[in-house]
Amino acid sequence: MSKTRYKNQKESNEAIAKAYIENNYTNSQNKLLLVSKANYGKRSSNVCYSAVDDKGMNFYEFNNNAEQNLMLIERYEWADFSSVTIDHSIAKSVFTFVGHGENRDITIEVKGKEVEQVIRNHSSMEVNVVKRPVWTKVLGYRSQTTWKMFMASTVYTLILLFILHPLLPAATHNFIMGLALLILFLSIIGLFVGLIKPKWVLPKFKIKTRKRVLFSYLYLIISCFFIAVAFTDGESTSTPASTQVSSSQNSVTVSSKKDGADSSKQKVEKNDSDKTAKEEKRQKAEEQAAKEEAKQKAEEQAAKEEVKQKAKEQAAKEEVKQKAKEQAAKEEAKQKAEEQAAKEEAERKAKEQAAKEEAERNAQEQAAKEEAERNAQEQAAKEEAERNAQEQAAKEEAERNAQEQAAKEEAERKAQQQAASQQATTSSSTSNSGNYKPFENDPSDDQQSNMSCSGQIKGNKNSKIYHVPGGAYYDRTQDNIVWFCSEADAQAAGYRESQR
């Protein structure tokens, strides 16, 4: 919003700030809860406004001479602080935020309690509210400035004196005046003593300085002086009631008996003077007694104050001792906690070291076990290979022996076949192969050969399978042999050819 617009609308600074902040929060994800005038201390000398939302607080600086009246100078997030101390007064509230970094002191005017409620509802901060006495909220005492409190106390005393003077009976005026003069005298003495040793005359004050002595006792001196002046009319103008009655009676008597004798008149005057003297003497005695009583009360009050001061000093010493004990206990507890933590850390490290060693040992054992298993497997594989090699050699040896035996048998068979072939050629040169009847060997004679023809087809009577020379089972078929001169003869006899 421009400066020209605000001047044309003639809005107040607070209205300008509120309108700007509301407009600034239009597109924000944070929810604006309230706007208040604030004091940003040394960070900014201009007027500042705070915008409080559910996540934190924005601070804006107001400047009428700038093109943009309000400028954001800093933002605080509730999550950045762990606690806040709040000091409420009538017109303002001081917030001290405590976080991980530098503490922040912010003064919120008028709406301090509302800001406190926002912090309680929308943050996890610890909220500490300073409990202030009622008198610190009175005008003149809120700032806790010494000269302001001095002026306010003096003015309030004069106002109270102006109110009480007509309300108090005339008989107490002389007593009040005497007490005020006594306190005035003691205050003057206390002022001189306090300027030398402040702690002697300021028993109830925590801050015991010469400046505090000067303002405190100067206030007593001025107040007592005004009290004494205000109540002096009691001694000068007031007379006892009996004296006034006697005087009036005497006046009436004299006026009514003008023609009385001179002796009676003198007697009455003498009686009046005696009564007046007695009354004055009695009044002086009462004043002296009042002074003595006031002095005694002042001494008793001083003694009580001294006793209280000693009790407070004793309590302060006890408190210091207690705090020292508590501090020592805290240090001891802290030391024990550190020792316990160090012990636990050492135990943890020892356990970790033991676990590490155990893991290493297990790994070594596992590696050794795997190595042994691998060696065993290699040994078994080696033995298996050797056994297979031996078996293969034995097998090859058996096969070689079988082949040699088969070759030997084949040679014998061929020799027999050759002899049989020669015999058959001579015996059956004129026979017809188509009318040939198969020759069967004697089952008990496995070596008998076919001598009837030259075909040499061997058949098995049981399986009805015939074998040709060179077949796989030709030489193995030795029982139940039926011989054929040709495959046609074998097939005609119902035999089938061997597959191998």
C-alpha cells in the first residue's frame, strides 16, 4: 500500500499498520491472530508493530516518510524458543524469550495477556509469569525509576494528608505533629548515617546504595515536614473544651452581673487564670507523655526492625548455605552421572570389543570349517577320480580281455565254419536250396556247426529271431540254434531278422 493512499484516507498509524499486516497475511499459510503496538528496544528507534500468528511473531517498523510505511524487520518462530518469561503491567508487557541462541526482550503494549494466551495455546514453550506486587502497577511505580517513584510517593502523601486532616479529631493533631517532628529528626540523622554506611539504614532493601538512601530519607523528611506544618494549627488555635466553657461562663457572669463587687470579679478572674494554668500544665504533660510514648514506640520499632534485619540476615545466610549444599549436591550428582556414563560407555565399548572378537573368532572358525570342508571335498573328489580311473582301467582291461576272447572264439569258429563249408560242398553239391530243411543242433552240443549249407544263417528256436554273420548276437547265440542257408529260408520258416 502506498503512502499516497494512506494520506488520502487520513487513517491513523495503527489502522495503516493493521491494514498492511492483514494484506500481507492474505497469501500466508500462517493464521493471523492479533496485531499490537510493540517496542523493539535498541534494534529500532521507530514505532514498531507485532503481528502474532499461530506459528510465531512478525515485527514491522513503521515510517511515515517512507514510500512503504511498514517494513518487516524480523520474525520469531515459537519453535526456536524453549521458554518465555512475561512481566505484565497495566499498560504493557515485557516478554523475554529464551532459546538456543541470544535471548530476545520484546515489549507488547496493551495486548500482552492476549499474546500470552496465544503462546500457551500454539507453542510448547514453558511460560513463566512474573508475580508483581500491586503497588508496582500504580502510576509512577510501573517503570521502577527512582526519581519517578520519589515524586509519586510525595504527591500521594500530600493527597492523603489533605484527605485525613479534616477527618482526624483535633485532640490527635498535637500527637501527630510531635510524631512527625520525631520522625523528621530521626530521618535527618538516618540520611547522614546512610550516606556513610547505606546498609545500616536500609534493612529491608535489597539494593543498598547511597542513591537509595538519599531518595528514601529525603521522602521521609519532606513528608514529615508537611505533616508537622499541616497539624500545627491544633496547638496554636485549639483550646481545651473545659477552658472554652469556663471562659464563656465567666463572660456571661461578668456581662450579667455588671454591678457585682470588684472582689467577686477578681476572684472569678483568679479562678479562671488558675484553671487556664492547670489546663496548660496538663496539656504540656500530655504532650510530653505523647513524645515519650512516640519515642518509646520509635525505639521499639527500631529494635523490631533490627531484630527483623538480623533474622533476615540469618535467613539469608541459611539460604546461602542451603544453596551451597544444593549446588554441592548437584555437582556431586552431576559427577556421579558423568562417572556412571563413563562406566556405561566403557562397558559398552568392552561389550562391543568382545562382540567384535567373538565375530572375528566365529568368522575364523567358519573359514576354517569351510576350508576343511573344501579340502575334504577336494580329497573326496580326488579319491573319486582315482577310483573312477581305476574302474575305467579295470573296465577297459575287461573289455580288452573280452575282445581278445571274442577274437579267439571268432577264429576258432571261422576255422570250424571253413571245415564245415568244405564238407557241405562235397556232400550237397546236387541238392536244391529251395527244398532245404533247416538243421537243428543238438541242444547239448553248443559247438556243433551247420554243415548242410553254406548260408550260415543262425536262428533261435525259442525267440524266432535269426542272426546273420557279423551281427551283435550272432556269436552269442549258442543254444537252440536252427540253421538256414539264406534269409529267405529263415523268413519262410517264420523267423524275423535281429535288430542288431
